[in-house]
Amino acid sequence: MNNNNTHTYKAVAVLAGTVVGAGILGIPYVIAKAGFLTGIAIILILGLAILMLNLFVGEIVLRTPGNHQLPGYAGKYLGKWGKIIMTFTLLLGIYGALIAYIIGEGESLAALFGGTPLVFSLIFFSIVAIIVFLGLKTVVKSEAIFVTGVSLLILLIAAVAIFSGKMDLSNLAEFNPLNLFIPYGVILFAFLGTSSIPQMKEYLSHDRKLMRKAIIIGSLIPIVAYLLFAFITLAITDTTTTEIATIGLGNALGPSIVIFGNLLAIFAMFTSFLTLSLAMKELYHYDLKLNKHLGWALTMFVPLIIFLLGVKSFIQVIGLTGAFVGGIDGILIVLMYWRARKLGKRQPEYKLGKMHLVGIFIIILFILGIIYQLFNL
């Protein structure tokens, strides 16, 4: 593999590895509620919308000298209000994900070992709290290894499902356009990963012309993974699909899938929790200038307290987080892109054009998603 291919692969893995995380586990459940074909339609609509947003961010990054994260770009192109909103949604999104992973780890560990989910959630929290306090970044996932591992596990589950003789394709015929927004928030949550694109620029610093290709490939991998995982799961479990999809698959396909499926869930949520909580701890310490121990306490105990107050639904948490955080961030990114085309200080390695109609479609889509979630609170 030549250097160009190696760097492109690493850049693709950064994006795909950030996107494909614990969110995949909730997709089959919400698609089962909406109807398979309805769910597939919203995966494709949101997947392509996020692909465009990722390309927008790529061009913003290439038009801007220096290295920044999304709040920095928002501040540069939208002003102080943009930076404040982007920072707020970043914090809100991380907290929502951490709460969901505390819930999900408890359920997956209980499915694997037996016992009470609450106890396993507290055990999981205690372990990760210590790791985050010590700042052991080396245990955070290697994106390339993680993407490969998740892909292999999905293919393994697919193979077991196909040869089990338990697949029923009649489960996959329902389409109801009135249900399009039922899976919206969870699927949008599963596609969130735009914040990794500035990091991709670093991997491709030798040849930034490869950015567009890497972003397209890295954005298409999650779409394919989610379509395949939803197809296999719904064909097997249909109305018995569980909130953490691998639990229901294990119940349907036997002990081997109980082990492999829940190991996939546990690993995905564990590594995602560490990645996000370490990032938030550093944000509090370095960006907001808080004492590092106070930053750690705010990172860890806010989601724990909300969990202990009675928030227990993995699907509700990631659905709300996806709809509000993903929707607001997406709208801001479109506005940033339009401004960056006028105010950017360097010539980018690729140009998408004005993209007014695409941008307006994305903004309307996200506004409708937010309104739907507000009416369903």
C-alpha cells in the first residue's frame, strides 16, 4: 500500500470510526416501529444529507488557515453567537451520548451475564470514571481496528442469520411515509461524526486533494453498515426487536450471537464513552479553563445523576440527542458553509459550488425533525 493509500485509509477510518459507534445498536428497533422500507428511506435520506454536510465541513476546513474545531469555525464565520450555540450543542450531544451508554452498557452486560442492568450500569460507570480520571488515552479505540472489527462482527452475524433458516423477508415489506420521522432522531444520532473532519485534514496534509474522496468513502461506509445491520436484524426479530438490537438477535439466534452480539455492543459503547468523556474533560480543562478535577467531575457525574433520576430508555436518549444536537449542528454547518465561500482566506482543494437548494433542503429537513421531537416529548 503506497503512502497516499495509507493516509487515505487512515483518514477514512477516522471518519467512519467516529460515526459507526453505539448508535448502530438502536437503529433496528426504531425501524421496526416505522416499517422496514420506511426506515431504509430515512437511512438513505439522512445518510446522503450527512454526506453533504461532511463535504461542506471539508471545504470549510480547506478554506480556513490554521487548525480549529467546529466551535472555532462557527465563531470565525458566524460570530460569537454561532460559537456559543455550537459549543452548547457539543456539550449537550456528549452528555446525551454518555447517558445512553450508561443505560446501554447495563442492559448489554445483564443480557450477557444475567443480573440487574442498574448494577451493571454502576459497575461500568465506576470503571470508566477511574480510567477517565487517570486520563488513560491509550485504551481509547483505534479507529481503523474498530471499523474493521465492527464490519467483521456484522458480517459474522449476517452469516449466522442467513444459515439459521430463521430469516423472514415478509418482515421487510412495510412502507408508511407518515412514519418517516419515527426513526429520525436515532438514525441521525448514529450518523453524527462531523467533528472528526478537521482531524482528517491532518492525516492528509501531504495531499489535501484526497479530502473529498476520503470524506465520501468515510460517509458511505456507515450507510452500508446500517442498511445491512437493519436488514439482517429485522428479517430475524421483526416485532421482537429490542432497544439494544444485539440482545434480541441473541435471543433469536442462540448462545453464540448472545456472546458476539453483546460483545459488539459492550465494546462499541465502552470505547465511545471513553472517547467522548476524555474529550469533554479536556474541553472543560483547556478551553473553559476549569480545574482538571472539576472538569472530570462535571464530565462524569452529570450523566450519572440524570441516569439515577430515572432516565432509563436508551432509544429515547439517543433519539432526542440526535434530533436536537444533530439538527442544530447541521443547520449551523450549512450557514457556515455559505459564509466560508465568501470569507475563506485560502483556495480549497475542492469546491462544491453555491449549493443553495441542497442547503435549504437540509435546513428544512432538520427543522422538521426538531419540531417532530418537540411534539413527541
